[in-house]
Amino acid sequence: MSVLNSTRARGPVALAIAAVAAYALTACGGPSVPEKTVEKAVSDGIADKVGLRPKEVDCPGGMPLEVGGEATCTLTVIDDREIGLTVRIASIDGAKPEFEYDVDLAKLLEK
């Protein structure tokens, strides 16, 4: 009986691991961070650092899940001004990336 219970416990865990792995793979077979995940992380990170949340964050295409992986994003702030932003994965803790940002200063200074 205990072998049967042990097999049942492993089934859902294996299924969950397989689902997460399938979700993280791109068409080329490498892991990636989906567009919506990058956008939420950028919005949350900026809100934490400066106390204001961007009106919108757009990071088309997501990014590779690897240290140094990059995405080019556009922030829309309260006055509907757009700010360019390069988002980079600085480190990965388990499967969770830690992001760093570089603002496109030229676009920021445009009026």
C-alpha cells in the first residue's frame, strides 16, 4: 500500500515540474521569461524603487532566461510620455530572475 501512495504523490509533482518546464521553453528549446512576466516585474520594481508605478510597461517578446538576457521595453508615465528602458537579468535565484534597468536618457529628455 505504501508503494502505491508513494507513486501517487510523485505523479502530481512530476506533472507540475513538466508543466513548468514546458511553459518556460521557447520554440527554439531554451528557457525564457514571458513578456507579461517581464512587464510586471519591471512595473513592480520601479514602483518599489521610486514609489510610483508606470502607467504602462511594454516589453515585446519577453527575454531569454539567462544572466545577461535582455529585453527592450517602453514605459508610459502619468503624462503619457514614453521612456525607453533596457531590462537585463542580473542574476537568477533558482528559476527567479533578478532584473536591472538602464533608462534611455535621450528618450527621457524628449518632450
